[in-house]
Amino acid sequence: MINSGGTPSGRIPGMPASPSTARAINDRLALELLQQQGPLTAGQLKTETGLSRPTVADLVERLQASGLIRVVGESGADRRGPNARLYGIVADRAHLAALDVRTESVAVVVADLLGTRLAEASLPIGGDSEPGPVVQRAAALVERTSRDAGAAALHSVCVGAPGLIDPSTGELRDTTGLPAWHRMLVAALQQRLPARVIVENETNLAALAEQRLGAAGDRDSFAFLWLGQGVGAGIFLDGRLRRGASGGAGEIGFLPVPGTAGIPSAVDCDGGFHSLAGTAAIRELGQRYGLVGESAAGVVAAAVAADHAAVLDPGCVVLGGETGHAGGEALASRVEARVAALSPLPTQVRAGVLGDAAVLSGALLTAGEAARRELFG
């Protein structure tokens, strides 16, 4: 927090902030509080920020004039007048969209600035569909869902997709044998929508959602394992999602391992760890040895979790994806026991709680953060 003319945290002593900088910092602080806690009175904002009453009065006036906040009610039946007014963020100031793009489907959700979901839809994609018509149908789905949500325009869109995201360009790279329509869809959305379009790896988004809303809410460091049709990992260390120098941190599907028919290539993970840990391989393993789904999955998940424990020491591993969700706590407890036998490092293993919704939830969080960064200053 900072009053006009004060010194914000981290500023060099003897170099006071300019009045405009101080106002921007104070406004952002107030907006973040309103976003996190909900409507507050001017008095509550004063208490939470430590700012003076005149400073709070000024920022409330500024934020109302900018259309970012408005009076949404009063704090209690016994109180009346200016001091009782509750101020809240104008949720419909901006609308967000999140997409979960998979090999055989696209799912979309549209929400307001506070993340309240207003409309959802999905579209199945046939394996032999031509890329051009698929892109047109998927883009039209986003536009139609936006209209159904009552959004005049979308401000920020986040697309969750399998594959590597180039950290320098933010583009989906052609390195994992993805359908051509995946990259074409991102380009089409950028051209057709008056919105900022962000692309992020689906596993990273699922990890973000589990950290903010799910099984890893109390952890600053953890590894998230996506075990499903594809395999991957999202890595949080010291509260930060780690993407790697080229965006490939967690791409465990490409790991060359013995026991497969070949080796992975730069554009295809067949022959790598994916061939042992994907849904098809887990099902085949279970059938071969007479194991039920979660027991077969446990053989693979334990090995991967132990590897992450030894290399990263995250202290916690969350199992997600179709296999992790289906196995639940029973699978997690078995994997934890096995990891304890394989690694000297204490590692909790937890079942993800968001299931298939994790990617969309993470994409919505990402779109919301992007919109608020721009609008809040």
C-alpha cells in the first residue's frame, strides 16, 4: 500500500513515488481487494488498505468514474448514507472465454470479469474431419456462446491445448503430431475476435486450477501429473509455474524409455513414455496382467511420481487426467506408498479434485488475470 507521496515496498529510500504512481498503486490495491473479497464499504477499504479516509474517498471516486466499480448495495439494514454504501467491481465491464481444445472435441465457457460462468458449450470433432470446416465450426461455437452469455464482445480468451507453447511468441508449436486444426483455430480466433487470445499448455492450466481451486491449494511447490489419452506434467516451484526455456517443462511423454516399440521424435511422442502411460497403454497393461484400471495405473503413476520426487523434490504430487480422476484417493494412496519405497524424499500424493473441468477452469483463471492486468493498470 502507499499514500500519495509515500514510499511503496521495494522502492529505493529517498525516492518518493509521484502522485500519479501512488494513485495507480492504491487503485490497483483496492481493485484486487474487491475482486478477492467481494463488495466493501469505503470504511472497510480504509481498514484493509491502511490508506487515509481522503485517499480512499478519492480512489473510490476515480474508480467509479472509470466504470470499474459501482455501488452494489448497503452494508446493513441499520445503516444508511454514504458510509454504508457497498462498492463492487463492475463484473460486466469485460467478458472472458476459456477453451479446452482436445483431439476430438472443443469445449468453451464464457464468464464475466469476476469469473462467474454465463454460458457453456461443446463440440465433438470427428477424427477424419477436414481442418477448414472444423475451424469454422469451432470459431462459430465461441461466437455463439459469447452471444448466449450476453457479451457484446470478448476482452480476453485463453485456449488450452496439448503441445508446446513457444515462450517467445506465445504460439502453439508443431512438435507433437497435433491435428492441423489446433493451430488454425488459434489463428482464426485472433482474426475473428476483438479480443486478446492467449494459448497455454493444457496440463499447465490444469495444474494452475488445482493450485488455485483444488487439491494443491495449500502448496507452493508440487508436481501435477496428467494421466490420460496423453501424459504430461505441470510443475509449480516456490509458487511459480515453471515452463522451461522453450516451453517444454513437464513434457514427460517424450522421455525415451525401454519397453516400447521405438523411440520418440521431435514431432511425435510415440515410442516415448507416452506409449507406456497413456490411456491405451494402461488399459492394455491391465488386461495383460488381470489388473483393474486403478491398479494398472498405479504401476505407471508411481514410477513417474518417484522420478519427479527424486529430480524436483516438490513434496507433493497431484494425479489428474482421466486416469488420475478415475483412480481417486484409492490410486493416490497406493502411489504414495510405492513412492515412499522408491524415493528417500517424503512426498505426498493426492488425487486431483477438478477432473476434466481442470483445463477450462485454469484457462478461465488465466483469461481473467490477463483482463484484470490491463483494466486495473
